[in-house]
Amino acid sequence: MSSSRRLVAAVAACLLAEMLWTALFASGVPVPKVPALLTVPLALGLAALIARAAARAPGLPAAGRRFWRLMTASIALIGVGATIMGHARLHPEDPDALRTVQASAPALVAGVGLALYALLRLPTRSMTRGEWIRLGLDGLTVLISTATFLWHLALRPMLERHTDVRLALGLLLLSTTCLVALVAVMKVVLLGSGPVSPRSMRLMAAAVLVGGLGSAVSPLIASPRWVGLQPMITLVEALLVACAGSVAVSAGAAPATRAAPYSKLPYFAVAATSLLLAAVAYGDHTDVGPVATGAIAVSAAVGLRQLIALRDNALLLSSVRRHEQRMRYQASHDALTGLVNRARFAELLTSALLDQRPVAVLLIDLDDFKGINDTLGHGVGDEVLVTVAERLRRAVRHDDVVARLGGDEFAMLLRDVDAVPAVDVAGRIHDALGTPIHTTGHELLVHASVGIATSTPGDVLETLLRNADLAMYAAKERGKGGHFVYVPGMTTRIVAHAELGAQLRDAIDAGQLFLLYQPIVRLDDGRTAATEALVRWRHPSRGVLPPPEFIPAAEQTGLIVPLGRWVLREACRQQATWLRDLGTAAPQSVSVNVAGRQLTGPQFVADVVAALDDAGLDARHLTLEVTETAVLDSAEAVATLEALHGLRVKLALDDFGTAASSLGLLLTCPVTSLKLDRTFVAGITTVARQEAVATAVIRMAQALDLAAVAEGIETQAQARMLRHLGYRFGQGYLYARPLPPDEVAAMSAPALAGRNPSI
């Protein structure tokens, strides 16, 4: 048994001893009064020791330690006062008894006041204004009920028997003490005990309540035979305090407790006052007025409390409903744009398909949106997404659904439409995005690729979304800012691309790829000036595949980057071999086509440097060909070209004239040559407009000091026209098809040293 429990047992022994002494004394047995005098100070001293130990319990917060230190002092003061009063209690006939009681009063009042102060100062949990009002009404209800009982059972009978003013004042003081004790008890019961263990505080509250009620009813004990009953009240109080301290020693810090859902005290108060009123009404009617007044006041307080509780419950219910609505909205809508999210879109699409009515799904993916986030920041990117969402809303009917599926991907659900109206909506989407978006400090033009799929009988959610997704990727393959309608068979083509991509990955490692080189010749004498490297795939089952057969699969699967890296390294190695073997008779430059994804990759410049270093090739012997669409609206691609230009790598703008921003690119891209697209060469001898375009290109190249190469030359007439316009270099089947490296070397060997100018 711990020391605190042994002390509690000692206090309990004091109480039992006092009870035995009182019973013997009341029975007329001659027992000495000294033991009865010692039990009270001894028990209170032991209780003070337990309270002192509780103040030192490990893990107790500062507020809990302060409480138990105050309680130690309170018990000590009460012990002093009770010891002084003990002689007067046992010898009420002594002439000095009244002075003895008066001498003990300061210590007793100070002790009780200190205990009440300790209880009332305990911190409480945070409460709302409504909770404080309900708590106050609960306390008022209990106080009125207690005061009613105190009046009827104690104060009224004593005032009827005694008219002494000093006695009346004493009764008023005792009643006030009782009610203040009750306030302290209710504070603990209704608000909780804060940093002290709840069980310990319930025992402390009971001790204070016993002390207050004992003081109030002590004048009723007038018989000298029962003088021991008054010390017994003090001993019960001491035992409760000792038990509370023992619990606090073992519990330490108070565990977290939940607030009670409601207080039962007001209902007990109403029931008690109602029973008291019934007893008075059917018995002695002399006190019916005050008791009825108390009962009415208690009922009024409880009724007001219920009205306030009903109002608060209504407000709480309204708040819960608003919260539920907000949660439902958040669960089904995108937080940034306010559009429905992926889950809600799937629900609506499933419901529309179950109605067996035609629907169309549009998947919308913003082109190059990653560049906006990476270069301008996610804040600007969010502004763009919000603006795009609003423009998409305005592009459809009120009952159509616009959703954000995630990132820069949006979707639309159009009810009761087929492919034709859906294409019209796609056109409105492009028109809506055609106006620049104004964000914080920026004006941005955003394009989108749109995939369209319409439902057929029996379609399910997954089928329609997959078809729209395939259509969107087909739109991206055809170029940015376009749209495409899903047609049967696309799935087979996409799957074939995926399978071909998987085989391509193995082909790179297995050495199935090889390069052919198409000569770029001087138009005046047909001698080789440079070459263009063109990749081929020697497929194990399908034979030799040209680029159009597998480059789209490489683009779709992301293998274009490792494929381009291999082509670059192999072309550099071959160019270095020609220079070493043929000297000045060798082609002076090799051209390598570069995909847009390579240009925007973070490692491309490093790949170029590594390929040149491994081959031992000077950068001026390498030309990288890029298309206009690969660098259009791509700040990353232009930055890469600037870095390559700084390495002295030559840069050619391939397929020049086929995109919408060719002239602007000449101002932003550090190119060294232009390649006139074959579409302008095919009809140059018969179509005046093609001749005009070819003429404009050569004039711009000459004005900007750029080399110009004409592609796709197949006839002597085309060659003569191009020479007449001022072109010095060209390539095409008129001169040579793509050739193996040894045939290129054979074509170049007869050339005289110094006769192969570089382009």
C-alpha cells in the first residue's frame, strides 16, 4: 500500500473512532473527551500531508500544483480553527465557549475561503457565449432550489424559534457559506476540473459541499448528547479531501475529458422543488408561498434555458447543414476553378449514358501549359486555368457540363448531340481561347487540343472516355490548337503504336537501327557539300521501315529522346570518320533532325556536347535541323538553341514556310540556314505563287546572311529555276536518294580539296 493510501486509512480510522465515541457518549457511557478532541486535528493534519504530496505529483501542470498548494494551506487553517473550536463543542456549558468559538472563526473563515478560491480559480475549457449562458442558468437553477430547501428546512424553523439578531446574522452567514460552496461545486461539476483529475475533483467538490451544508445545519444539532456529530461532519470532509489527494498523487496530470452532452442538475432541481412544493401544499401550508416562489423561479430558469438550447440547436443544425452542403460541393467540384471534378463528371456521364440518349464527350488539353508553370510560376498558371474555365463555360449551353479532370486537362459533356454540333463546340473553344489571357504582368495566348467522341448504343463510361482520349492524342499529333473526332479503328492504330514503341526500345539496344545520308549538293556543279542523316529501322519481321512508320510511335511513347540521342551520336561518329578518311574532300557538315521534345528536355545540350566529344568532332561540322512548330511559342526551345549557337553548332530551320510564324522565328531563333520546304519546290516551274514564295525566301536569306537549301528537287527544270533565283544548295532525288556511308564517300572522293564549301 502506498504512503498516501495509508494516510487515507488513518483518516478513515479517525472518523470511525469519532463515530464510536459519539455513539457511546450519546448512550450515556462515561467516555473521556480527550480522544474526541484529538481526532479532528489529527485527521486534518493527515489530509494536509496528502494534499502536499498531491502538489508534488509528477506530470502535474502548474495550475494543478497551485490548486493543491492552496488546498494544503486551506486544510491547515481549518485544522487550526477546528482544534480551537473543539473544546467549545464538547463543553457548550462553559462560560468561555462563545469566546472560544469567536477565536476560531478567523482561521475557519480563511480556510473555507481559501478552498473556495482554489476551486473557483481552476482553469476551464473554452466555451462559446451560448454555453456560458446555459451554464449560468444551470447554476441559478440549482442555487434557487438549494436556497428554497435551506429556507424551508433550516432557516425558517430557527427564525421562528429564535429572534436574536446575532443569531439571525449568523444564520445568514452560514447560508451564504453554503451557497458559495455550492457555486464552487457546480463549477467543478459543470465545467470540469481542468488540470486536476476528474475523480479527485469530484471528491473535493463533495468535501466542500459537506462542509458548507454541515455549517448550515449545525445549529439544528442542539442536544448536548450529540455534540460529537459536529466533529463527525468535519471528519467526513477530511476523509473526502484525503481521498481526493490520494487520487491526485496516483493520477498526476488530468486526462483529456469530453464535455457532457447535457447537464442533469437543472432537471433534478425542478424535480426536487416540485416534490417539496407538493409536500408543503398537502401538509403544512404555512410555508407554501416561499416554496412556491422558489419552484416557479426554478421552472422559469429551466424553461429559459430550454428556449436558449433550442435556439442554439437550431443554429447548430443550420451550421451543420451548411457544412454538409459545402462538403458535398467540395467533394464534387474543383477547388480552383469551381468546375465539377473528375468523380462528379464520371457520375453525370454514367447517368447520361443510362438514359440511352446521344451524348458527346470533349477532352481538352492545354498545349505547352507546363512551360507557363515552369517559367512564370504556378500563381500565373492558376490564373490561366481560372480564365480558361470561365471561357469554356461560356462556350457551351447552360445544361452542358464542364469539368476539370486535373492539371491542365478539362472535359465537356454535351447532351442530345452528335459529332457535328460537338465539332462546332470545339470551334467555339478555339475561338474563346484565341483572345490573349491577361494575368499579373503577362499577356498569354493559350491553345488547346480537343478530342471528341460521341456515344453509340451500349457504350459505357470507360469506352467513351478512352475514345475521347485517343482522339485528343490524335489532335496533338496533327499539331497544336486542333481537334479530332474519334473514328472506329483508332484504337487499333494506337495499340499498334504502343506495340511498335515497345519493339523500338529493344531495337535501339539490339543494333537494328542504321543511318542513311542524303547528300546536300551545290546546285552549280552537283558536288556534295553536306549530308542529312536519316534513320531507318531494320525490323526483324517487317523489313526496313522508313521514319514515318515508327517516328509517330516514338513521339507517342517518349522514345523520341533516346532515339534522337542515338542518331546524334552515330551521325557525329560518321562525320568524323569521313573527315579523317577523305580530308577536305569529305562532306563538311552532317545535318541531324531534332524533335521538339528533345529541344525542351533539360539534357539535350549535354547530349550534343557528349556526342561531339566522343566522336572528336568540331561543332562547326554539325548542323541541327529544327522545325518551325518545334520552337513556336516555346521559350525553352529557343533557350536551348541559344546555348547550341554559343557552342558554334549550326542551326537550320527545316520545312521553312509551312508554319504561321516563320518571319517572327527569324528574329528570335539563332539559325544559320533555311531549308525551303519541298511543297514550294514541287510546282515552282508551273505555279507562280510557289515561285514567289521561293523568291521571297532566298531574298530573306540573303538579307539576313543565311544559307538557303531547297528540298525535294526531282527535275532539272526545278534545279535551273532555283539556281536562277539564287539558291546555291539543294537536295533531292535528282541528285541522290539517301545512301549508305560508303556510297557517300565514293561520291565525295573525286572532289578536289577545297571545292566542298560548308553550308
